Amino acid sequence: MFIEFVDSLRCTRPHEESWLVAAADRMEGRSIVQGTLGCPVCGAQYPIRDGVADFRAPGAEPASGSSAPAVDAPPVRDDDGQAMRAAALLGLADAGGTAALAGSWGAVASAVLAIAPVHLLLVDPPFRARAEDGLSVLRTDGGVLPLAAACLRGAALDERTAGDRAAVDSAVRALRAGGRLVAPAATPVPAGVTELARDVRDWVAERHAPLSAPVPLGRSKR
């Protein structure tokens, strides 16, 4: 887990929003390999193992696809252009920021990193994943993503993730103004984003800029 990204993580329990406190047992460069994330509000603790932050409830049965399957990560290949497609849809031409790849999109993470100078966050990839340079990994029970508002420049959701309304809504909330959301074509476009384009496979939408507070107008006194 990239240490700078810890500031963008949030406890998923129902209470006022608070950042998480990281206690690192082992670091490699700027990444936490072994450690714990703690919530100062409710006391919840989320372990980090092999660089992967685990937000699953202790003892709970994880949602389909969200546990770490006994399947190795796919080889770094992009024969069908899916990595270039992901980078283009998410608008990752310029450097900086974090983009999330949920579920099966994680298969092209290494190929995306080779062409896009960004930090990538994998959410529930359907294979064993380990954090590395430029890459952080989360495991969840599904539902609300443990992310702060406006912390992502883009998010690509696979069919399973896009089928969870709470996950979609929290992905929208995690996008900064102008950030892009990609989802399967059959997924309804949620509130808070405007559709830019679509084909038979996916649509891409852009996050609305937040409305500013009304400015009171008054008559000047002369």
C-alpha cells in the first residue's frame, strides 16, 4: 500500500468520516508491506498483508469475487488493446493522480502502468495481487468503497462491481471534478456524472464539478 495513498482511505463503518491511521510493521520504499490501518473514531482495524489493505469484516463471508482467489495474476500482455482502451477511456495521458481498476479490469494493470504515468488502485482483482511500485490493492466485502471524496482521477468498474449500487455511488463520490467513470454498457449512468461516449461494451462519463455555495447579493449603501 503506497504510503501517500493512505490519506485517501476511509473507514466503511456508519459514522462520521475520518481518515485512517497507519502503523507500519514493514516498509519497502514508500509502500507499507505489513501493517495495520486503524480508525480513530470506532477503533476498527484493517490489516495490510503483502501490501494489500484488507477491508473485509473479520469472519464474514466475502462477496463473490472479492476474496483473494488461488489464481496467479495474468501475464503482462495486452494483445486485445484493453490496457490502451482503459488508459484512453480514463483519460490517463497526463501524469499524476490515482485511477482505480475494479475487478477484472485489474488484469491489465501492469500494461496500463507501462503506458500511463499514474498510480493505480486495484479493487478486488479476481487473482492474487501484491502491491508494487505504482500499484496499491484493496480487498473488500463489496458495497461502499473505502475511499475519500475526490481522491481519484478515474475509475473503471467491471460487471460485478457496477452491479452494486453502493459501490457505484461511492466510486462517483471518490472522483474529483472532471474525473472519469467507466462501466459496462448495460449499467445505468448514475447521478453526479455526465455520459461522454459509449459503445457496445462500455460507457464513459465525467464527474460534475461541485456546485458552489450561493453568494448573497446586497445593495451598496452610498
